[in-house]
Amino acid sequence: MSTRITISTHINKPVAHVWKIWTDPEHIMQWNAASDDWHCPKASNDLRTGGKFNSTMAARDGSFSFDFEGVYDDVQPHKRIVYTMADGRTCEILFTEKDGGTEVTESFDAETENPVEMQRSGWQAILDRFKAHAEAH
């Protein structure tokens, strides 16, 4: 049984706006990094059940990059996204109207190579960047 990690944030924007920023490749490339020394130079997103997504995560100095990819298991516009990553782990993202904004909750299976707390903080850092980008655009 794998460990499940849950992170969340509250964004002071309506669900439709948050959904667009989360799913549009032009926006994904602007927020999808855990820190300033990383970036996402390429993203594609076929947002439908059975569709695939791919984001290239790269160190800005060119020393390392990898593709984060998977297949959508369930897409309910403005509500829920479930996907399976290339390594078989799953992730569920919920978009909920709350307090005049949107609560984004992400639950995912931890991988076994890195400590759980490191994974939680890395994914939360990306989610925090998403929040900042979504509120600024």
C-alpha cells in the first residue's frame, strides 16, 4: 500500500478562471516548477478522459530535465481531474468553490525514491506558484 499525500491551497478567483490556468499549456509553462531555478519549457494537454498530458520539467542551467506525463482517468470540468502517471501512481485534483474563491486539493500516491515530506513540500511549492500565477492573471 503506497502512501497518499494531500496538499491544498485557496485561490481568490472563480473556479472557471482557476480551471483555465490549471489546464491551458500556455499557463502551465508559466507556473509548473517547484523553484525559480526550474522551469517548464514545454507542455501539452489533451484534457479529456483517456487523453494524455506531458510537461517537461527542466533545470534552468540545463543540467537536468524530465517529462512528467500521464493519462486522464476522469475529467469533470471545473470540478475534478484524476490521472495516472507514467509510473502507475495516481493523482486526484478537486476544484471547489469556497469563500468567494476556489479551493484546489491535490491527493497523490507518493513515490518510493524520495522522503514523503520532500515530495509534499515539492508538490506544495508548485501549487503555491500556481496560486500566485492564477491570482495575478
